[in-house]
Amino acid sequence: MATNGADYSIAVLNRTLDVLDLLTEAETPLGATEIARRIGTTKSAVFRILANLDRRGYVSKEAATSRYTLGVRLVVVGQRALRSLDLRHRARPVLEELHARFGETVNLAVLNQGTVVYIDMVESAHSLRTAAAVGALDPVHSTALGKAMLAFLPAAERNAQLTLPLVARTPRTLTAVLALHQELDRVRAAGIAEDNGENELGARCFGVPVFDHLGRPRAAISLSGPESRLDDGRAAEIKTALITAAGRLTAEIAGARPPAVPTGVKEEAACG
């Protein structure tokens, strides 16, 4: 993305990244003609891009169909990127503690261009559970993770993270911008966000932000499970535990406590 008004874009590089983005999102392998149509360029240009990516292992061509998928080289790149995320390593013990205590799925995610990106998780052992995959994406407006981070961004950045119109994932999803902003105000006051069937019917999730040294949300932690197991009585204990855990992680990565613990929320003592 260009900064300070300067345009450093390189057309062929942008097209190459468009191809990789498209293959990342595609459910099935794609042929060159379909790729060209979807990214709005010529078939010959796509052929040249794919030939270079295939030679380097970033895409793989199916011999039988001449269609393309992502290549194994991206697995290496992705693993290197994840290892470089110091946050992920520091957060892992916190995720495991929450998982051990409540037995539900615990997630760690960051914001990226209007989506929530899962960078780590510890899944519940229950047969009925909520689950995602590392690298999976979800909307910011329908998830507790997304709302937990959005609520603490400056207004301009918050708006930039929203892709309009807001898409309804379920009948409970907030799709009116004003209603979402009112919800984010409540999240900011409470210090914790909730997704009660907004991203997936039957699921309930609580999310809290993790802050950097500037007091900006760097990531979020969530705990999720079926509504049947996360009733209001259990939710109170989970909320307190999440806020405490996020505070400890913020202190570790930023050297400071997060913004003041919201009124009415009792923070637990840190574990030794």
C-alpha cells in the first residue's frame, strides 16, 4: 500500500500477488483463463506469472487438468512468518492455561485489512466444539476477536477496517454501522467483546484485546464454545479470566498494563 502520497506500486508484482490471493481464497484449483477473468488481466499475462511461480514452487500445476493450486513453498514461507511472530510464542502459555481451566477452544488473532487472522489456537477436546485453523480468516464485525480490537482503534482506523456493506453471517450479525459502533462503545467500556451467535449460530465467544507499548490493540484472545456450555453463570468467570490473561500478556509484551480494568470487572491475581 502506498504511503505519504507516494506510489511505489509495480504492476506485474501486484498482478502476481493478485494471483496468489485468489488461489488462497479459492475452494478448488483454478485454470489460467478463470484466474485472468477474476483478476481482470489477460490470459497471456497470467500464463507468464504462473510459469514463474510454478518454477519457484509457489504454485503447483495439476498435470491432468492444467489447473493451479498454491505450492508447497508457501508452507515454508508461512511457517517462517509464524515463527517470527514473537507474540505467538509469548501467548501460547496463556492460551494453554485458559484451555486447561475451561476446556473450551482458545484463539489468538490479529487484524489484517478488515479481517481477523487466526495465528494460534488450542482446540477443545469436546466432540461438540468451535474450531478454526491457523491462517483462517473471519470478518471483524461478527466476531468477538474483531470487535475486541476494533473497539480500541481510533475512529478513522476503525472505519478503515470495515468492509461495507457489513455482511450478515447469521440472523444475529450486526449489519447496521450505527448499531456496530454502539456495540463497540460498549466493548470499550467493558473491556471485553462478545459474539453470541453472530458469526456462527449456536456458538458463543468472548474476546479481549492485547495491547502494545503505545496502548494500541496488537492482537486479541478469545474463548469460544457452544451456547449450551457457555451459559451466563459460566460466562462471568470466563470474562474475568480473559481480562486478567490479556492484562498479563500485555504486561509481558509491552512492559505496561493495559488501559484501566473496566468498572465492575474484578481482576484476578496473576498466577505465580
